Amino acid sequence: MRGHPLVGEVTTGEHLLTWSQGDWHRSIQLGVDGDAYGLVEMIDNNPMVCATTFGWPGPLAILHAIAIGPLVRAGLIVEPPSSMSNITPEAGHKEFVGDTLGTLGEFESMTIFTEMNEDVDRSYAGISALAEIRTPERLEDLDDLYEEAFGRSFFVREVHSDELDASEVKGKPGAIYRLRITPDDPISLFRIDVLADHEGKVGAAGIVHAFNVMIGCEESFGIPANLSAVL
């Protein structure tokens, strides 16, 4: 983040990032209390451009918005979903997940489990989410939902492989996800896996991405493909 040419002040407290545009003092803060908040890819640009304060909801909310946000927005979820994460509730700011997903559509609750095994790799941020959904007429419609949300994103992309490889996100600013469905009628089981570097989509790079949108800048401006170059 310190390598961004337009960032004047960086803090690590309530305000993750502050700057001034003339007499307009703006900030990005942790939480869901801003004029706008959530996953950048699923928010219209105008509210962010007009926001004095943007709420960045933390790693778990970002990962879950990628995983099940498109399903919430489409109204396909029929039972509260669940997920398994390698991030602790405290580090991932679990408390902001529900409010973040609630901005996308009708959302009641979900269960988030944490991998407690000492052998779990925590060098990256990841979740595996499961949701019971209404089976669409065409299974391809599910791909279309995620393509609509992330197809033009600089920092979220789908991976078509049997397993996600953490090396694909290590030191990278973007997140990757994988979709798997067990089809049935009328209800199907849908699994979504998402991975990101701790300083990438769910960290400093994600915050700078939000900053770029707020000031009307190129979304990838100041965010290197190799985060280790500046972090």
C-alpha cells in the first residue's frame, strides 16, 4: 500500500486509509458503518465515488461475498449455508459477514467453522462454502451468475481445476475461486472454494482497490502484480 503514488497517509487503526481531496476528507475504515461497504466488485461505482467513508468488512466477509454473494443476489439459497475457513473469527472479522451479504439480497444467517488442526496451512486466506440452492433450469446459469459478478474483475477470477493451488495467490493481489455442483431436483448442493493472499484481495491490495474506485482512478493503479515488491 505504501507504494501507491496517491496515498498520503496510511494508518492501522479504525481508519485503514485516509486522504484529502481539497476540503473533502475521506477514509476507508474497518467495518460496515461507511456510506458504502462490502465487496467492491458487487457494489455500483457511484456510491463509492460519492462516499466520504467506505467500510471495508474484513477478510471473511470478502471471501464469503465472492463465494456466495452471487447466490444471495439471485435469491437461490434455500437453507442457511455453511463454510469452513482457515482464518480465525477474530482475524477474519467474522462479525461483518452477515451485514455484508445482507446488502446483496435476502440473507438470514450462516454457520462459519474454523479449521483448528495445527497442521492447517494458514499462509493464505481461504474458505470452502456449501449452499443448498434451487436448481436452475440450466446449470450453466450458475456460471453466468459468477461471470456477471466477476467476469470483468481485475482481482477475482475463476479457476477450472480439480483443486485450488495456494501458490496461484501467493504474493498476488487477486483471489481465485472454484465452483462445484452436485445437481438434484429441486434442490442442488453447491460448493464454492475461494483463496487469496493475506495481503492481496483480503488485505492491503483490496483496500487500495477500493481507494482507486472511490477516487475514480484505474482500478489496478498502484497495485503491482507482485505484492512483495512494495509490501
